[in-house]
Amino acid sequence: MTITLLAAASLAIWLYLVLARAQFWRADQRLAADHAAPTGEAMGNAWPSVAVVIPARNEAESIERVVLAHQASDYPGDLSITVVDDASDDGTGDLARGARGPRARQVGAAPGPGAGGAGQPGGGEARGGAAP
């Protein structure tokens, strides 16, 4: 009986979402380009600061493309991109430095901490808001 009630409730929720909130799942919906963020003291900063930390070790094939893609983001708030080079020996650091722009910078990591360890100094250097 309980399973039947849960199934009926789930079905009712999905029917509501599909029929009353048509295409609610679409991620391609964006605000108009001339849309301004709400302003005023009560709103605070409507667009939170975002910090992107990219730990990299021997990623010469893709690091430049990754950094440039993040820089090309149309996020209107403050966006900080930090590349943490984990002692790469394939030129990753040089390529990341070449892709730097107003939103991107690079910090080095001690050799050998691995991807998780490389992200730790980047988290400390990031200029965005609170980190999880």
C-alpha cells in the first residue's frame, strides 16, 4: 500500500512538472543580453563571485583550451580562474601562463601532491567567494 501511494505521488509530481511547467528541464534558456542584474542595497551583489580552480599535471594537450574556455564564459559576476600546476614536465605551466588573461592566473604546487593535493593551494589562492 505504501509503495502504491509513493508511486502515485511521484506520478502526480511528474505530471504536474511536465504539463504545468512545460520544458522545465531545458538548460538553454537564458536571460536577454540586455537584462540587468537587480541592484540596490537590499539585493546585495546579485551575481556571486565564482572561483574556478584547475589542478593540472602534464595536461599540455588541453590546458590552454580549458583556460580559454573558462575565460570565454559569459558569467556577468566576478570570475577568478586559478591554474595549479602540479610540477608538470610537459610544458603545462608555460601553456597555462600563455593563456592567462584578466580572469586567469597561475600558482604552482609542491611536486607530487596529485590532483586533489594540487587543488588545495588553488583553493587558498582563489579570489572568489566561500569555498565548499
